[in-house]
Amino acid sequence: MGRLFLINLEGDFYSCKHCRTHFALEDDVISRSFICRHGMAHLFDKVVNVTFGEKEERMMLSGLKTVVDIFCVACGSILGWRYEVVHEQNQKYKEGKFILEM
């Protein structure tokens, strides 16, 4: 494995609870009203310092979605997911956005 280059964010940011790697700025939060497997989650426009899993179809409270799980690039902890394809027209705003579990 090569050298790991991390992006350090300035200002108010969210970080990994295990290793403190920076993920997203407070300004990139779109919504704080999401529920996930383990409780509350936030929808973000952009995130950094993550790796992606495989695409999969997942049934969620709001319907069927195509998603990829996202992981901390430093410690490998699962953080949430990115919406790849959203099938419901009224949910299209989620495509390409990220859910980080709180």
C-alpha cells in the first residue's frame, strides 16, 4: 500500500469517531433529518477521505435505491452510503449525495 494523503478541512467539520479523519464541512450538510440502520444520519453534498464499496440495490424507508457504501480511507470504518440511482421522481435530489451516520 502506498502513502496515504488525507485532506484536512478547516472550520466546522465532521470526522471519523474511530480515527478522527476529516470527512465533511458543516456547510455541506443538506439535511439533518435522515434515519438509518443505527439512528440519525445527515445528508451531505460533498465528502472527502472516503473509499467506496460495490453498487447494490437496497430497499430503504423511502423506496428502492442503488447505493454504494462509503468507508473511512484511514481506518476502514463504514460511515454510510452514497446514492447512485434513485428511482422515485420526488427523491431525485438524493442522487450523488452522501449519507453519513451519526
